[in-house]
Amino acid sequence: MLHFHRKFSSSVTTSPPPVNPPSPVPSAPTKQWTRPKLPSPPDFSSEWTSGHAFLNSCTLYPRLAPEQFSCDEEKIFWNLAFFKDGCAAKWSENLFHQEADTGIFPIQSWVDFKQQFRSQFFLVNAEADTINTLEGYLYYQRNRMVDDYLDSFLILALDAGYMDP
């Protein structure tokens, strides 16, 4: 039997265990860029002083997130959702009444919306009003800090169209 065992063990060769290929080294996690959350424009009630800022905000949002708006109509309706008080709400309401009467929404493009917004909510002659403010006898520093006065003056000068020579 010992002879059989030697014969059998010599005929069976033991092979070394298979070598597993090295596992891939995990790469460093790639940081995916995410867009910062964009704030929505504030509600608009038609105050003359906030018209420019509101329109800028409403123009900026779709430019930064164009995938959220498939057409001009969506941009227009999204903007009208912020017309909640005062003349702005009445203007928006009037647009929807016109649509109900005619079957067609009266503003057909984003360019048209901006033009109509300007005609409704911007001062008619803002440049002349600003020049009158600057050149009038009531505009002075009063008790404001110099920096605040200069900031106010620079804004008025830009609005008046004054250019630095």
C-alpha cells in the first residue's frame, strides 16, 4: 500500500494556487461640478426703483439655467409669477384677460416682454429725472457718510449718462 501511495502521490502533481490579477487601484473620486442654487427674483410690485433690478434678475436666471426653459413662453410665465402686488399684479391680470378674450397671449416673445416691461415699469425719462436730481439744489450730502454720498452720486451720474472724461 505504501508503494501505491508513493506512486499515486508522484503522479498527482500539485500546482501552485492560481495567481489572481491585481485588483485595480480605485481612482480618486472625481468631484462633479454642481451649479450653485440660483435665487429666484423677488416679488415685483411695480416700484419704479426696483424695475431695473427685477428685470436684470429675471434675465439672469434663464441665462444661467437655460435647461429649465424650453421656450420664451415659459420665461414669460415664470416671470409673471412674481407679479403679486400693486400695478404689476394688475398688469399681469390684464394680460391673462386679453388672452381669455382673444385666445392668444398678448406677449409672444421674450424681447417683447422686456420691451413691454420697460414701457410699463421704468420711468419715462429716467435720465432727465436723474439730471434734475443731480443739478437741483436739494441734492447734497446732508448727514450721510462720505462713502455713502459718493456711492449715491456715482449711481446717479451713471443713470444720467455722465461719462468720466
